[in-house]
Amino acid sequence: MTDDRSDARLPGDPAGVPAEDPGAGFQAHVRTARSEFEQHVAHARAEFEEANERIKKRTGRDLILAILIGVGIGAVALLSLIFVKWVFILLALGVVVLGVVEFSRALTGSGRRIDLAPQLVASVVVLLSGAFLELWLHWVALFAALVFVVVWRLIAQMAAADARPYTAVTSDVLAGTFVVFYVPFLASMAMILLRQEGGEWWIIAFIAVAVVADTAAYASGLTFGKHPMAPRISPNKTWEGFGGAVVGAVAAGILLGVFLLGVPWWAGAIFGALILGTATTGDLGESMVKRDLGIKDMSSWLPGHGGVLDRLDSILPSATAALALYYLFAPVVAA
């Protein structure tokens, strides 16, 4: 008795040729496509990591971490400015406190004597007075904060009785007052701007222009940079990078001025150019300070960026410029 199953054929199949399973063919196609996709992803990832290592070797920064941290902080600041202003004030206060701590530590490491407790008290007073008090009271608060810092340092020096040279004591006092001016006072300009009608949009605009200028300078400098801009202050900055920053800042100023601030295009161009000037000056200024202190970064609190002040060096002086431009162009917007 024979087994009829051995001769079973699907209708239309040639004799001796086994039937193909359509499902198996589809699965093989999916496996092939998946394998090719994984190969492309692995290749792209390898190229990105190689490029990131080249950038890290040249600049000392981790590009991936820098982007993630920058986007995260920027998103929090943007959302707070648009929806809840008091959250932005708290964010600014936290950033100022961290900036004062790391700047004071850097100065102390270079041999200056900076008293952290009065610095923190003065910073809180100056920043919050800009956020909540009238302008003349803000100046009174600034003067009182400076006197507080100076008197504390002099009393602490007298109590130490260690025969510290007069020039060193003078340097300590000047360094302490500079901390107050550089971090909380410049940041308080943004707080004054925040109190103005529509001031939050001006804060968003000037920060955006500073970030665009910095990013454009970074990208164009890496791509085309050959001629150092200020080799004794910041060796990595090039004129090609500055050219990219000019294009990016002016273009961003025009677009933000027209569509966000409601000013004419020429006012937006002025806005972008002036913010570029203050941002570049602040960047080079902090590089000079760090070179004088013998450090590369103010701290390592922000992976991929350095310290808090390493991210604020272009933003802090730009707040004053943005406030001045607000007062200058407010009549133009109203008209």
C-alpha cells in the first residue's frame, strides 16, 4: 500500500518542484530589509561618533551632551517666559547663585579672598530688586550690596591679622565688587526688561540672537576657520567664525524683530548687530578673565559646556543692550 501524500502537489505546480510558501518569502524580505537598515544606522552612528570625537579633540567639548543640555535649559527658559514669568525669575535666581559660587571659587583658587556668604546675599538682593522694585530703588539696592561686600571683606581682613599686603587687599575688594557687577547686576537688567510690557519677547529675542551667533560662529569656524581672531585671548576663535556669526545674528535679528517684536526690519538688523557686539565682547571678556585665572572653564557643572558662566558670558552683557534697545524702539512699536 503506497502513501499518496508523497506525491501530493499543489494545483499548477510542476512535477518534482516543491511548492513555495508565500509567507516565508515575505519574512525573508523583511529580514533582509531590517539587516540593511541596521547596517545603515550603525554606519551613520559610527560616522557621527567619529565626527564628534574630532570636534571634541579640537574644542574640548562633547557635542552630544552640549546639545542635549542646551536644548533642555533653553526649553525650560522659553516655556517659563511664555507661560509663567515667576518661574523664569526663580530660574534666573538659581543660575545667578550658581554663577556667583563658581566665579568666587575660581577667584579664590587664584589667590584672591572672596567671601561667599555676602556675595550670595548681595546677588539675591540685586537680582530681586531688579525684578520687583522701582528703578531708583534698584540702584540703591546695588549700592547697598556693594557696600555690604566691601565692608565684610575689610572686617574679615582685619580679623585675620595676617599682614596681607595692601595691594592684595585692594585686589580682593575689587574682585568682590566685580563679581556683583558681572553676575547679578547684569542679570538684573533682564529682570527689569521682564517687567516691561511685552518684555518677555525681548528676552527671548536677545537670547535667541546670542545663541544663533554663537552657533553660527562655532559651525563656520570649524568648517572654514583659518585666521585667528584673538589668539592671545581665545585661540579657537577665527575671523571666519566671526563672519558666520555676523550673518547669523543679523538674519536672526531681522526675522525676530519683524515677526516677534513688531519692529521694522532695519530695527531688527540693528538689534542683531548690537547683540552680536555685546555677545562677542562678553565672550572675549570672560576668556581674558579665565586666562588671567589660569583656567579653561569656570567649572565642570555643565558637561559639554563647562560652567554656568561659560554659557552666560555672551548673554549677561547682552541683557543691558536689549533693555536699552527696548527703550529706544518702544516708541516705534507703539506708533
